[in-house]
Amino acid sequence: MTSKIRVLRVVARMNVGGPAVQVSALATGLDPSRFESRLLVGSVGPGEADHLDLRGRGVPHQRITGLGRAPHPLDDARALGQIVREVRRFRPHIVHTHTAKAGVLGRLAAMRGRVPIRVHHFHGHLLHGYFSPAKTRAVIEVERLLARSTTRLLTVGTRVRDELIAARIGRVGQYRVMPPGVDLGPVPPRDEARRALGLPADVPVIAYVGRLIPVKRPDRLLEVAAALSSRGRDVTTLVVGDGPLRAETEAGARAADTPVRFLGWRSDIEAIYAAADVVVLTSDNEGMPVSLIEAALAGRPAVTTRVGSAPEVVVDGVTGFVTDASASAVVEALERLLADDQERAAMGVAARERAEREFSAARLIRDTEDLYEQLACALPAR
């Protein structure tokens, strides 16, 4: 090809989380001398914070009515029609979809518009922890069908890829692992961050950053906080995020008289990591959690359950600990880190060095540009 490669990116919604971070980096970071790109997004749902408002101002995008998360036949048909029209106007060489619903509608629109290259990005998957067995089987069947007409399937980590292949979604040769890339703003000094958040300078602080939904197991997080408190640990837990389980989780913390502070979504996420001693993740299912990458970039070790590709971010015993999916295992790992300042500091340094090397936004952009050019090189000039 001699002209710019045109890329149409489609994402269901830009709620705060890993997909929004990756999409924002790609929407603004591709080399404009080689690529022309557009971004189609849906609207966030009730109780969700919009990454474009909190941390993504300036990201060029176009809203598509009905492209939000919740399936609805009329909304989905309306959204599909809008995406098809944008495909015909823009005439992209590549349609790159992110998240499940956008993956369905975006790829259908690409097929209808005869887009030669179709890329879908799995930032995780819905194979367990989200739906009933019957609905999960239906999701798998849809993904299998769509994979047949997809040029390349991207996953954030090797375990996510392997689980999708085991479900017979796509062929091995279609897959490429594309880890997240993250830029974190300046991290303030620990004491300054704690003053701004009203936290004592000498109290151990653990932080959870993420949605409050069943698969993330905020109930397990409360168990962890309560267990630390019952063992005489004067630990404050920060919960940064929101979701349908927030009210229930707050009520549980009050009932257990556990020192947990609920901060909602924050635009100053760097201050949260700076104030924390350890970041924790208690999920039953994950892709590759960006919160763990951000914590590492801030020089903080993490404790995570062994789910999805989280162990590809946290190197067990080196940059933190990876545990079984139980409150007792998470508590044991947290106690070890909180009790040993030297080990905690060393793990934080190792985490930052590895994250800067493996998970930078510059690396994500470079790898994506290389992929696009590789895929487009066989296309005739337009």
C-alpha cells in the first residue's frame, strides 16, 4: 500500500477500565503520517464512570446510539446500521473491535461493508463468572462463528488466549498476544498523597481499584479486610471504583466495623497508588488487569488471585504474590508484605522496572502499528 492505512476502531463503551485505557492510547498514539483512524464508542451504563470524562479528554471519538453494554434488539439494530454507514463513509482497510458487544456489531458491519481486514481484541473473556451456563454456551457459539471471518484475534495475555482456544474459538494461527500498554502520570510523594486523601502517615494502606461487580468479588475483599482487622492489623483499605455492588459492599463494611474507605472513581489515580503500600485484586475472572500494571508503574507490589493473565503482570515472589482465589490466601500474602518493609520496597522496585519495560503505551502503539502494516501489506493500493 502507498496511502495511509485507515483504521476504524469500535468499542461498546469507554467505562473506566483496561479496554478504555488501551483504546485511548491507540486512538491518539498511531503515527498520523502512516495511519488515519476513527473511534466509534457507545455510552456508559448507570453507575459507570466514563474514562473519556475522567482521564481521556481530547480523545477524538464519535458516539453511536445503542452501542452500550446491555443487549437490546432495537438498540443493537440501530447501532449496527450506524456502524455500517460509518464503514461506507470512511472505507477503512481495518476494522478493529474491542469488547464483546462491539466485537459482534463491529465485525458484522465490517463484513457487510466488505472491509478486508477484521481484528478483534479480547481484553478478557466471558467464559465463566458472568452468565448462566446456557447463556455462556450461546456466547461461545457466537464467538466461534465470528472468529471464522476474523483476520486476527488479539488477547491481552497467553492464559486468556489459551482459554479461548480451549473453547474452540478461532484457530491457533489467528491469535496474537498483545499485552496492554499504559502511561501513568507523575506519581506524587507518599506523604503528600496521604495528606491529600486524609490518611495517617504511619497506617498500612491497601488499595483495590476496579468495578464493584460479582466477578470481581468485593465480598472477598471485605473478608480480607475483616480478617486483617481481627488479627490486630491496623490497616486501612481504599476501594476505588463503583458498580452495582457498591451499596451492598459499603453496608457489609459498616456491619463488620471494618476500616474501608469507598472513594468512587477518581481522576487522580496516581495519588491512590502513591498512598498505598500494596494493591490487591480478589477476582474470580480477569483479562490482564490494568490496575495491576498501574500499581507496578507507581512502584507498588500487588497481591492478586490466580485468574486470567493477572499472573503475567504480577511475578509471584518477585513483584508481589499470586494466590489461590480465597480470602485466607490473600490475607496471608498481604500480611507477609505488610510485615516486611524491605521486601515490600524491593518488590515495588522490581515491579516498576518490569512494567516500564513490558507494559508501556509506546510498546503497545509500536506493536499495533507493526501488526497493521503486516496485515495491510498484501492489500492492493487504494
